[in-house]
Amino acid sequence: MNVFGRNSLLIIVLSFCLTITVGCWYSNQSGSASDTSQMSDVPSFAIPIDCNLGQDCFVMHYVDIDSSPKAVDFNCGRQTYDGHKGTDFGISSLQAMNAGVSVLAAAEGTVLRVRDGVIDRLVSDRITQKQVAGQECGNGLVIDHGDGWETQYCHLKQGSIQVEPNTKVEQGEVLGMVGSSGLASFPHVHLSIRHQGEIVDPFVGEEAVAQANCKTRRNSLWQESLDYVPTGLIRAGFSTQQPKQTELWQGKYQNNQLSINSPALIFWVHAYGVLKGDREHWQLISPDGDMVIDRENNLDTPYRSWVSYVGKRKLSAGTWQGKYELIRHNQPVFSIEREIQLN
Ligand SMILES: [Zn+2]
């Protein structure tokens, strides 16, 4: 559903921006066009997950505001997919999911509908995708906030939903746990906000006004100001073999059992929202301080979820250090350092 369906000006602006996506959202990253003034009957919403955004969770996908087969988020970025009707708050792995992260009511209201009993799994191909047909939301619920406002929560952990239909909930009340049920390729909670049945992007609000250069005037519905962070780190570490994306979402390679007899030392990074033109700078430093890898890699394809690594054979004992920086327009987007002891 396209919240801007009747706004041809915005569509034109968005189409233009698709050709210069990077500069487009980047120029507006500070959120300078935001406007928090709202009409009093518009509810404000808290984030629906008990975590610290940017530390142990992240916004993986935004609402697709483009009605065409293209996918464009509210800031003219590409951190969404065609037809996505909500905001996906992700956590790093199934291991984090099993440790338990609560899903919270975004605002007070009355529970309308609940579904539970769908297994948690990672949808990774067309076969597993077909198997969740008709149950894309997985375990989920809908809350009525009055005046035609509703929130919907999807992909909760099987058996975790703690509320029943026709009961009142307070803002911040625990509804269940983050899971990976339904059409989910990573553990997350999907939040859809609707008003009179129409999807509303909470980062923009209903009264969004298109401005030049994609600077949409925003009437955010979030209670606290949330930055637009389309790119970031999910996890990084070491392994003895090249890690696959599904393995990383599963939580593999958390506790490294590596030694100098391991076939190789792989330093890997799992990130979200990389773009064409981004540059990776890798460094691997041996225990005696030698820079054994100092390499740059230019990305020629954008990815919403991205796994990358470097490796070294013939290992010596001691502390190895890995450094990684993702660079865009000659500015660091994020940088990390990791260490591992080999004996
Ligand atoms: Zn979603």
C-alpha cells in the first residue's frame, strides 16, 4: 500500500532520486527536514522492541513508499523491498533471539486479534518461502488504538504471545518475544501502523509533504526522535572457514575455538545497507605487529544484508587483530576492531 498514492509530486521526486540514490538520502541524513508538530489526536508510538537501537538491534527495513515495482524508503534510500508495509526491527542472530528480546506495545490500546503456533525458521529460498504462504506474518497480533489507528506486530517467537483478544494493554507492555516465524529471513519484529486501513510510515507520518531533493517534510509519529540509519554493523568476528549468510543469522561463529592449527583465520563482517560505490578497508595484524593484510575493496552492487571477509593461512600464536572500515564518499560509515587469541 502506498501512503503517498495521490501525491504525484512526491512520486516524481522519488523517481528522480532513484538515479542518485546515494546523494539523495545522504544529503538529508541529519533529518533537517523533520517536523515533530502533530495534531493532538494523532497517537505517538514507542519502538516495539526492548533493545538499544544501534547497539543490540537496528532498523533493517523501512516502509516501501513507492507504489511501483521499485522499492524506495522515506529518505530516498533502498533499505526496503517492494511492497514492504512496515518497519523491521532486527536483532543479530537466532542466538540473540533464543536469549530473549521482548516485543512491546507501541502505544496503549485493545488487542484485536492474535495468532500463535507458527514455527520459527529462517526463510532463505523459494521453497521455504512457499511453505509460509498465507502465514507471512507468522505469530502476531493487532492492537486497536482508537480513532482508526492500529498497530500490527509480526514474526514473534512461537508460543511467546502473552496477551489475548479484547484485553487492554499499556504502552511498553510485553506482548511476546522477538522471533523468526512466517516470512522472515532474520529474527526481527515487523511493525505496521495503519490509520483507517491505510499504511502510515511512522518516520514520516500522514501529513508528509514532498520537497525538492527528496527532503520530505516529516511529521514523525515516533515518541522519541529516531535517526535514519540505513547502513550499519550487524555482527563481526573470526572463523576458520568462509561464513555463509544463513549461518551468521543462525548465530554461528560466536564462540570461536580457533588455534594455530586451524586451516585459516577468517575475519568476517555482517552488515546491512551497503551501497554501490562503498569502499571496504580491511586490515589484519599478526601477533608480532606485522600488517599481513591491508586491502581495499570497492562494492559494485548494493545489498540490504551483506557478508564480507578476509583470511590468512599459516598462523602464529598470540593475539591477532582485525580492523574494518566501511567508507562512503570518503567518510567512514562505521569502523570496528576485533581481537582473537590463538594458541
Ligand atoms: Zn517487515
